[in-house]
Amino acid sequence: MYHDQGWLEWPFLAPHHRALARDLEGWCTTQLPDAHPQDTDAACRDLVRQLGAAGWLRYAVGGIAWGGASDAIDTRAICVLRETLARHAGLADFAFAMQGLGSGAITLHGTSAQKKRYLPRVAAGEAIAAFALSEPDSGSDVAAMQCTARAESDGYILDGEKTWISNGGIADFYVVFARTGEAPGARGLSAFIVDADAPGLEIAQRIPVIAPHPLARLRFTGCRVPAAQCLGEPGQGFRIAMQTLDIFRTSVAAAALGFARRALAEALARATTRRMFDQLLCNFQITQVKLATMATGIDSAALLTYRAAWLRDQGRKVTREAAMAKMQATETAQQVIDAAVQMWGGLGVVSGHPVERLYREIRALRIYEGATEVQQLIIARQTLAAFGEAGR
């Protein structure tokens, strides 16, 4: 299968990122199935174990002492991993990403005891992590959160629901955000690590979606959480959530790139072998225009993605850059995949065909970790703020 590796030579990446991409490519080629699984839960558990055993999950965790590949999370490494995994198997990308997102808040704000208890198991693929932020009436509007955490002498009592929780139902622990009321709106939230077997936590509903992912609605009813399971300081929950998302929002763009590159490869394979009206499909100018648009869109999105990743690895705040990358990469990937389906014609909508799988896998990326419209708001507000600070 065609794979353009020119992006690996871009100055955003260091030699160890290029070596990582080459090593992972070889592993994916021999280890990952090129099909959607029948049993999503079992497949996801198995993928977490495989990714951990092979050492790839070390990059999802920060802190060498806790099993991580480096002391700080390497955003560019995460993007290289997600792009490569997504190009081969969407569920493998999902399994890797959720280990990072689910444990990212512990990497950033956990105590030594919390890191020691959870991060080595995440890195080894021995514990499955989950990030529980969204609620039935609180998705992009985090300030509308209704799940509460009532302080008691020895901890907190959680009541409420979370929904659209990736790894819901198979996770070993959840990083849960709840309202503790230190201040109105987003400033009155806190973060907690809740083990899956905590009394009062139940899986209220498993949610089937168009691409295979373990997803669930969680219900907390008088769920007691020890004070030692609080992440960071009370009232810091919103900041913890946003810092975690700032890391992994850029990697969503990288996953979209992986899907888009696979779609372009499938489109090229079709265009250079399919004959129509006594010539190859690729000889039609309309096909060439489509291929040119696809290739240019992918490179544009990749530049934004690795710019954001590089900037974060330099210690820069990347709220605006990550939003740009996420928006451009996911929207571009949707267009590239749609064009690939069109080139394959009837075969492109046959269940199980690579472009049909991509068509189902890409759609959620334009919604989760901030829908495209939310990214547009973020970009506009950041741009207006920069204009105001410059004195107009």
C-alpha cells in the first residue's frame, strides 16, 4: 500500500521521531488486522495489551519513573504514533489514544502516590484508562456540568451521570470531573480518579456507534471517593481538563491524517487500475483535480498538526494552534475519504471495504474533543484576543 513518507523529513520532527515512525510501521504491518472486529470490547482489551507489551504505550505516559518513554509527554511522538496507527487500524489508534487521554490528567497533576498506582499499569497495557467529562446536557459547554462531588470528612460523594465515555464499560479506572462548587460555572469543578469497581458507579448504558468503539453512559449514585483520589486542588478541574485536552486535541488531528493518508492510498490504487471508456481513471482530468485537492489538503493539515505539536513540545501554549490543526485535519480527512469512496463507486460502500470503514471512522473525529464549530469559536476568540493585546 502506497505510503508517502516525505513528511518525516520536515523540520518539526527530530531523528528519534523518524525512527519511531519506521519502527511502528513495521510493527503495524505484521501485527494489526485490516478489518473491523466482531467483538469490540475483546479486541480493544487485546490491543491495549499488545500496545503495552510492544512498548508503544510508554509514549502515552509522562515520567520515566512511572513507565513513560520520557519525563514529559512528547506531543510529536504521540502524533506520529496516532497517525501511523490510524492509517492501519482505527481501533488501534483509539486504544492508544484513550490510554493517553484517560491518564493524561494523572501525568500532569497526579501526586507521586497516584502516579505510582496508575501510570505504570497504563504504560504496560495492564490497566485501561478513561476520561469522563461529557454529560447528557454538558458536552462542549463544560460549565453546564451537573455531576456533583459533595465533600465529606474522609472524601467526596459523587452523584450524576457521564455519557459518551470512551472505554466506558471496559476501563479499570476513570478520571471524572464533577462540580464541587468553589465558584460559579467552570471554576467550581474538580477532578477525581474513580476505580471501575467503586461502589455507586454503574454502567447505565452501552452506546453503539457507527465505528467500533467501546462507549458508555456512567451513573454515579452516592459513589464514595477517598480524598486521596482527588486530582490537583479542588476547583482546578476545568484547568486540568483543558490542559489534558490541549495535549491530545493535536493528536486527534494526527489520527485524522492517518485516515486521510490511507484513503488517498486507496484512491490512487483504484485510479491507476480501474479502466473506464478505454483509459485508466487516473487519466481523466477530473480525477487528477480530485487527487490534487486530496494531496494538498493532507499536506496543509499535516503542517498545521506538526506545527502545533512542535510548539507544545517547546513549552508554548497551543490552544489556538491545536484548534486549527484539529479543525483542518478532521474536516479535510472527511472530504478526502468521501472522494475516495466516490472513486471506488459501488465497491466503496460495501461493508468492510477499507474506504467504507474509513468513512465510518472519520465522522466522530469532527465531534469529539471539541466539535469543529467549537474549534472555530476558539480560533476566533484567540485571534480577537491577540488583536486586542496588540493595541489594534
